[in-house]
Amino acid sequence: MRFKQDFFEQLDGFYSQVYPQPISNPHWLGWSEDAAQLIGLSQPNDELLMQLSANHAAPGASYYAQVYSGHQFGGYTPRLGDGRSIILGEAIGPHDAWDVALKGGGPTPYSRMGDGRAVMRSAVREFLVSEALAALNVPTTRALAVIGSDLPVWRESQETAAITVRLAKSHIRFGHFEYFSYTQQGDKTQLTQLVDFTIQQHFPHLTTDKAGYVQWFNEVVAATAKMIAHWQSVGFAHGVMNTDNMSIIGDSFDFGPFSFLDTFKEDFICNHSDHEGRYAFGQQPGIGFWNLQRLAQALTPLIDSDDLINALNQYQRHLVDQYLQLMGQKMGLPSFEYNQQQVDKKHLDAAQAEQQKQDLALIGEFTTMLEKNQLDYTNSLRQFGQLDPTSTQSSLRDDMQDTVKYDEWFAAYQLRVGKLADINQWQQARNAVNPKYILRNYLAQEAIIAIEEQGDNTKLEQLYQLLRQPFAEQPDMQDFAKRPPDWGQGLIMSCSS
């Protein structure tokens, strides 16, 4: 790996230099060929294993933990920071530079009495979900590898430590801006420095002046809305949408008790610590907006309130436009209303606005039927690849208990789809955007159990390879597309998982 150190060299005072602590008997559990290509690597080797397990120093690495704050479950925590993640620097790839971080690399000044370690089960889950989301074309951080060890750590019981090697285009979070806004007692120096750095690194087409700041915040609002629209379209529940877990560039970030939906439930909660359902699946769009409001509040020393409010007022438009674009592709709705030219417009005309309203209602009625009939979200959408909109007969109809309601919905759906020139081509287009395979929690759990009980990472490797091609049929892997067994339905995870 070849590193540059822009954050480390340009933002002194924004981090603490800290060296990771090695894990004993390191061994590769998982390796992402796709993520490796992003930073110019090919195959794993013994020396790289020793570097990424902190047993050897990585040439050119700086090793530091960032400081930030954040709103956690609605309450503000003034000082958080990287409690178990240590950044080596920005690895230079063929096209971009990616931060390389060792998640589980040991204690930092921000560990708050914790051991700074990640348990194997959480490291495996983060590795899998990072690469699964990327294959689904959802904006996300990546995972180069997961490294196991025999180092004991204690959670509810004794487990073994592991390290996820995370790649991120940026580790800058909403919480960074909150920290440097609220801890400087009216001094805007570091907040300005952070905004300027963020723009120069990640929004280089913008200027670092008042006009550039306004446009930057508008783009952050749009990127956040589009990320959450992707989550809703693929049925992904993040689980812990604290402001310190929100990426400033709109990438899915910091995975804990996440879950993809099995049976569709609007109020599905995947985090067993979320007793009030703050971060339930259906709450994610609203929480995204709430988090952006907290970011806007932190930016008031630099950006006029009216400009911040105007940008926030565009959030719902970005969210709806992106969601309709994605769901329209999944369900085969004509997409000319939502081409990029229309998405970039600030206002839709009356006819387009009415069409959006009707399409949202059509999609909403469909997901309501899924919920009432307790149907699998991913498998139901996949059936659009076998659907003939000119025929009333379909496997979707066969799954419905209330066929009268379905027939009413389908009649409206047929009118919206209209005539098709080539049904085979239409069905192929649906299969290209509706995955057959997702990272179901029970599949991840089976891979984790195999490692825990037999030391066997075969299932992990098999699952990783499966999820690299989520839209392909993969005839030998049909069982992985089935609904979970009873024990695997709606698994709820802890923050330490």
C-alpha cells in the first residue's frame, strides 16, 4: 500500500496519534477481491497480514484516531471519537484514495473505558455488509478484509478478537462538525478549517467561500437523502443512525446491529437496544432529516440560517425523487418522469408532481400488501422478473390472501406500466435491479457459528462470493434465496454484535 496523509498532515488537533495493539495468531477469515482492487492490491500475503493485524508496522502509515461528538439516540454526547478504530492513512488506488482503518485495533484516547477491540462476530458482519451493499449499488464504505485471532475478549461471555480492515473515501462524520462547532466557544477557526478540508478533498468542484459553503451543504443534504432512499429500496435497516455514524459524503457507515428485511415490516427494529423504535426501518428517512438539522445547527457560525433552511427544505424532494427512480426500476414503472434532468430540477410541474404522488401511492399499496400478507420483501420484488403485466395470473397473486385487493392494485399497476414492446427484455431489466440474494442475518450467523465452533471460514467465503453477484441466478445457490427458517426470522442484534 502507498499512503498519503492529508488528514494527518493538514488537520493537526483533529485526532490523537495512537498505535494499534497486535492480535495474537492472526489469520485471514475473509478477503474482498473487489475492495482490494480499489487500492491496487491483488492477493493477500503473510506480510500484509502481519501489518493489518498490527504485528508489523505498515510503511508510510501514520496511525491515528479522530475526535468527534454526536447525537446518540437523540441525546448529545460532547466527546466521542474513534474508540476502536485506528486509521493508517489514505491508500492511493488506481482511481481514488481510500482511508484504511483497523476497526478493533485496540484502545484509543476515545475508548471510554472500553478495550478497543471488535469481536469476531461483529467484524465478520461488518465485512459482509460492506461488500454486500456495494454489490447492490448502495453508497457505502468498503471492507478489505476481516482478520481473526485467538486473543480473548469479554462481552456477555468470552469471545475472540478480530479486526475489520475498513476502506472509506472519508471518515468525516456529521459529529466532527458538531464537535468543532460546540467546543470552541465561538472560535470558528477549526470549524472553518474542517469545512475547507472537506470541500477540497471530497467536493473539489466547489469553492471554499460563503457561496461554496452553501452549495456544499446542499450537496450533503442531497447525498444523505439519496443514500437513505437506497436503503429503503433494498430493505436495509442500519440500526444506529446517530450523527456520529453519518458520513459527510453520504456513504453507509459504521455498521452495528444492521439487518436486511426478511418479512416486510415498516416498523421493523433490528437493534435490541432501540426500545422505542427510534431507528426502525420506516423511521430512517425522518431520522436522516433530523440528523441533517443537527448538522445545520452546527454550521450556523459559517452559513446563514436561511441558506441552511433552504437546503433542508430540498431533502424530501431528493429522497422522493431517488426512491421513485429506484422503485420504478424495480417494479417496471415508466421512468421518463425521473430521468436525471428532472431529478436535478428544483421544482416539478403540476403533472409530474401528480404522477409522483400516484406512483408513491402505488408503491405504498404494494408494500402494505406485503406487510399484511407477511411476505418476504426481496423475494416478492424478485418476482417482477417473472411477471407479465398483460396477464392477471402471477406468482405474486398466488401469495396474496386478499386477491380482490391485489387485483384492484394490479389493474392500476397495469395502466401505469402500459404496453410493452418486448416482455422478455422488460423482465430481464427487472432481474437486473431486484436482487435474488441478500445478506440475511441467519446466513451471517451460520457463517459465524462455523468459525466459532469449527474454526472453519468456508461458509463465510461462500457467502461473500454469493453476495458479489446478488442479481445473478447462481443455480447451485438457490437455497440461499429462501426465506429464513423460523429461528432466523427477524433476528435482532446488539450494538456489540
